[in-house]
Amino acid sequence: MRTLRRKPLIVSALLALMIGACATIEELAPPVDDTMLRAAGVDQTAAAQIERGRALYVTDCVRCHSPEPVMRYSAQQWRQIIPRMATEAALREEDRAAVEAYVMVVLSARGR
């Protein structure tokens, strides 16, 4: 009987933890804007590639797994992760480069 009383409490705690841990896609993969581009020192000519990289990041990457927060890894780690994942996802070279450009701009704009 004692276990039955605890069960709703445990389920409620787990549910609250799961809801609290949920992040929006904007938090996981920040949208590209002028402020971000300026902070990263990127000009408008590269903006289209970077925006395409974000679009690929939030659509193609989630086909196989949950989206990873860009800030979770360092630039060095991403430079190892992206080629491996691009191969698994069969991304074309220009798409891989766009994803990498996006990730590097986010890291740079956020001071990492």
C-alpha cells in the first residue's frame, strides 16, 4: 500500500522534470539575425549560407536524433561531430559546410 501512495508523487516529479527540461528549438538552435551576424563578424553575403545551415540543422539532424543544443559542444568538438554526422545523413558538401558555418557563427556570437 505504501508504494501505491508514492507512485503518483514519483510520476508527478518525473513529469515536472521532463517538462522543465524541454527547450524550444530557438533555445537549442538560435535563429540567425543581424545581431548574431555582427557579433560573429559575419557580413550579409554569408547570411544566406548560415540561414540554410540552421534550416538543415533543425530539419535534417532531427531525422535521426533529438536536436542538440548548439552551445553544448565547443567549436573543436563540433568540427569532429559535423563531418561524421554529415556522412551518416548523406549531406552534400555544401550542406555540411552550411551547417558548420551556422554552428560556428552561433558559438562565436555567444563568445565560445
